[in-house]
Amino acid sequence: MDVVGYLHHADLLLEDEQGVAIISGNHYVLSLGDKVYIQHIIDQETKLYQVHISFASTEHAMLHEDEIQIKFEGCRESLREYIHATTVH
């Protein structure tokens, strides 16, 4: 999935042809255009996943291992509903 945006509280918005996801808790500083490849789940309850990260700044030459928490995953319409429900108005 490609990093396509930043959200509140240092969350990142990822997108690919299958949908979108909001992640947090990574150990690297990610930028727009970086890629996150979800490998497998580490902890089902906290939605903690093992991932590989490919940085656009290094022309995606290497993969780096990390752990992320997926706060949301779904389609764009579900994302709008999630943001509306979780944003203080």
C-alpha cells in the first residue's frame, strides 16, 4: 500500500487498488510515496502487524521490517464514515 496522506495524531493514510487503511505506531518516519507491505498479524486483539517498508527516497531499493497498528481498513466510503465518527466536531 502507498502512503498517500497524513492524518491527526501522526496516523498515516495508505491506499492501494483494494482499499485504504489508517496505520500508526511505526518506528520509521514515512513520507508520501513510501510503500508498506503487510506481512502477517502479530496480535489480533491490538491489530498489530509485521510489515515491510520501502522508501521512495531510496527508489524502493531495500525493504525494512517494522510493526504497525492498523486502526482502520476498508473502502473510501467506509473511511469517510470512520473519520466522521472519530473526529471531534
